[in-house]
Amino acid sequence: YLDSGKVDGFILMTSSRKEFHIKTLFDMEAPFIVWGVPEPKFCYSSVTGDNFNGGFLATKYLIHAGRQRIGFIGGEELEREVQQRYSGYETALKDADRSVDPRMVAYGDYSLESGSAAAEQLLASAPDLDAIFVNSDLMAIGAINVIQSKGKRVPEDIAVVGYDDLSIAALNNLPLTTIRQNIPMAGRLLAQNLVQFIKSGVVTNVTIPVELVIRKSA
């Protein structure tokens, strides 16, 4: 695409092999911008949600709702976004004089199936958990399916908080409490800041706020 002259720049949105793609674009000297936390190895433009605060808000809400054993289901463990959400989760627990129980932490790949598998893992290793913060709405729906298949109720027995506030979150049979990322704002900033970089060479790294949306799953 770049060699054809039909494309002036790229918006990179990927949840896997991100560092490989960034290095490839960087080595090609292609103008690009990334949705996600910037890698410190390279200097490039990015837009990301406030992942730390998202993890903190979700966990703090569950603590204030009286939940005692709060699990965490992340995306891919080495992703910086996931690490920041985990850090927010951990900080909220520490602020409430609690510590992270490794048996209540699992990871997936943002797919429905990986959310189901992670929930199976958590329920097997920590059957007394009463809440889960999940790093994506799709994984959260997978987790809810597993919880309900075990004869447990959501949210009465186990509350679930997702992430992103995709349309499926509100339309699911059990509407999801979730962390909303302002996707329209992110899209505008990705496009505007890429154009700005192409025109001026100015690198921008922007973090946009997130908010908790309360529905029936928690």
C-alpha cells in the first residue's frame, strides 16, 4: 500500500503482535499512529484510553458494592494496556487493605472462548470468588456464560464488570456493567493526529478518559 502511493499513513489497531507491527512500520519509515499504550523503544504517535483508571474504577466499584473476593481476567499478559488495567485493579485492592490472590488472576486473548476458559480456571482455583473484573466485554460475556452454567447467578453470586462498552454490552441478555472507552473520540483523534504528523512531523501521545457504566451484571 505504501509503495503504491495510494496510502499516506496507517492507523494501527491490533491486540496481538503489536510490537512487531510497530517495528515494521517504523523500519519502513511509514507515517502511522497506534491505538494503545506507546512502546518506550520507539517514538511514534498514539491514542489510548486511561487503562489504569479503568481498572481502578471497576475494582473500586466492586469493593464498594461489598464484594470480598474479586478476580481479574486480562487480555494478553504482556500487553501494556493489560498491565496498566491490572495495576489499577491491584491499587484499588491495596487501598482497601486487600492483596491480590494469584489464584484469582487469569488471562485470555479478548475472544469469547478465552473469557470462558479463564472463568473456568478462576472458578476451579477460587470457587469462593464473588466478582470478576474482565478486560473486554466479549470475554465478560464468555465468563458470564460459564458462571451461569455452574448454577451460579450474576450478579447475586458473582458480579461481572467488562471493558469497552461495545454495543453488545447493552444488548446482551444480561446487560453488562462495563468501563466505557470513548471510541468516537478515539477515532477522531487517531485520524486528526495522524494527519497532523504527516503534515508537521509532530509526535503526539494522547490518553483519553474512561468512565464506569452501571448495568445489571454488577
